[in-house]
Amino acid sequence: YTADTIAAAKITTLTFGDFTRQNLADGIRLIWPNATAAQDLEPEYVTVSPDATTAYISLQEANAFAIIDLETRSITQIAPLGYKDFSESAIDPSDQDNAIALEPWPIYAMYQPYAIDAYETNGETYVVSANEGEARNYWCYSEDARLADLNYNNSPLPADLIEAAQDPTRLGRLRTTTAYPTTNPVDALYTYGARSFSIWNNDGELIWDSGAQFAQIVARNFPQYFNSQVDLSADPDGDGNMSLIELVGTTPTQLDARSDDKGVEPEAAVVATVNDRSLAFIGLERMGGIMIYDVTDPAAPVFESYSNIPLETLAANGTLGLTGTTDVSPEGMTFINADDSPTGTPLLLVSYELSGTTTIYEVTITPVPDNEFRLFGTFRTVDLITLAIAGAITAVVITRRYRRERELSVDHLVSRD
């Protein structure tokens, strides 16, 4: 875009004024007290179909998509996303057992995606979602609670499930909502975020979900950091400030700290085409790192790799402070195709919220032997897709918690002979 094209653009403002509590589909969460649908529905993220005819908007708190016809410039549908049944998958719901305890539980998760990205395969449009989860929790209104806080009087739930819901080492610590879809008496148990990524068709219908794969991959690769995070309240040297090295160094103390609250917390998502394959990159806000899946077949995605440089460095007793080793909380991602890349190879740019850094990765595709077993996949000939740091952008951020500063090379971004 240029200043001239922006100045000449026709701007259309769309509202949710035509939607009411009465004409919206069942399953759409409207929870703000005394609010209309138009006041309650809160756009979070937008993506546009490859043919530029349709826009999809995640309405995170409402657990829904808004679908926009860009040719008529109208909202054509608000699609509820439904619930994920963890009895058909697995979840670790407690931060007080200090263990990896992935088990099936009859818990229903609201998908509540943050980032979404549309892509096309075999002539059809699909939407990838990073299912973060989000509660409304403000000084004037909060829906947020834990399962142990709910009143189970007259509940039709089985006695053993109610007992587990009141036990902090089992389900009691799991975050839930006192608003819709929780009922009084309690007839089902709900939580925020599906701890996964999903693929939806162009009508907002679920095609595929990654289940418990993210948690299982983390448990396999980094069991000592399972469902962890950095500790923002720590001050290792007591000087009132915390460097990024000190911040990342708090991770080993946080094993299981996020099990009660959205787990690895998928946040960022982007889909790109590399060598005629559609690849989904999913950033995990709390655990950190990036999951890579081949989503060319939207009904049968294949896990490719998980890159988490800070945890890899910690696990190997490496040196923190090198490029990528102190990146915390991936928030946004942009993919640059090989044809547009200054290095001639595909690049993934990732911004990190807590560290205030941006790192550039080269996407590398390496052939692997025939019949090599792939986690969650099958025995087949595939290519291994990994990330390697290509460079970074200097970031200096001052916050009320600590000062963060990094000086990182941008050599790989400079054209040279």
C-alpha cells in the first residue's frame, strides 16, 4: 500500500447491530451484564481468504467466528465454535501435583481462538486457529473462577466427578467460568481454551483438532519444563530489575505452573506454502516456542517439529543471551516466501511479547530416510521441516517490571554480494 492508495480507499464500517440475543445461534457466549449483542461481541483477530472474497474474525470471548462477505461488505454469519471434550483427549488440569498428569477428563473446553489464518488447499478455503482461551476478568465484572469454587448443590454430575472438581490436586484448580455455559445447578464442567490448534472449513465447522498433541510433545521433549512459564515476580539477584537472562532462568522453577490455566497457551498462528505444502506455524505463549505442522490435508495434519530455543538452551546447560535464547512469549508471526526473502530462503518473523524482541528464522526442509517414524503420523517418506535463526532485530523495552535490552545482528537482513 502507498499513501495514495490508502487515501483513495473506500472505508466501510461494519457493526453487529443486526444481531440480537434472539437471532444468534445457540452456543455464542454473550455474558456481559445487560449488554446487547453488538456491545458484547468483541473482534480479536482477522484473516482474509486467499481469493480475497471472505474475511474471518475470531470473536474470542464469544467462542465464535464472524464471517464477512468482502464483495457485499456485510457480516453474513456468526458461527459458534462449540466445545472440545477432553474425555476424548487428555488434559493436565492441576498446578499443585508437581507432575505431568495427562489424562482424559469429562471437561469441555471453549476453543476461544486468538490468532487465525486462512489458507487454500485443493480448491477449498480453511481457517487455522490457535486456541488460546480468554476470560473476562475486570474490576467491574469477572466471570473467572476455579472448579472448586462452584456450588455443586443439586448437581446431576457423578459424585466421583464432583469430588475430583473439589480436589486441588485433580480438577479443583482448573479455571472455569461462572457465566455461560456454566449452569445452576452445575450440569457440566467447562474451561477456557482448547490447548490446541484447529482447522475449520469456510462455514466455521470443525475439520480437525490437534487434541493433546502439544502437551504430549512438550512432555516428551522438555519434561522438566512441562506447562511452565517464566516467573515475572522473581528477582534472582535482588537488585529490583530483571534481565532477560534472569527471566528465562526462572523457568525451571515453574514446572506445571500453567496446568490449571490454559496449559501451553497457543497464541500465534500463520500458514504458508513451502514446496507445494501448506505449513502451519503455531506459537505457544506460555511454554514458548513454535510448533510446525503440515496441513496440506486439513483432515489429517502431520506434526513436523517443535522449536524452542530458550528451553533447548536451558536443557543443555547452554549460554543464555545468544540470539533467540531469551525470546519470551511469541505473539505475532509473519511469513516471507523464498521469492521475497533477501536470503533466498523462506523466513518466519516472530515478535515476542514479554521479551520485546523480534527474531527471524530460516525455514529449512531436509529429506529424512524412508519409513522413519513420525510422532502422531505414519511410516512414510517425508521431509523434516525445522527452524534456524537467520537474524534478529534490536529491541529495547522499558516496563514497570524490568528493563530489557538486546543488541542483535541484522546481517542476514542486508543484501550483499
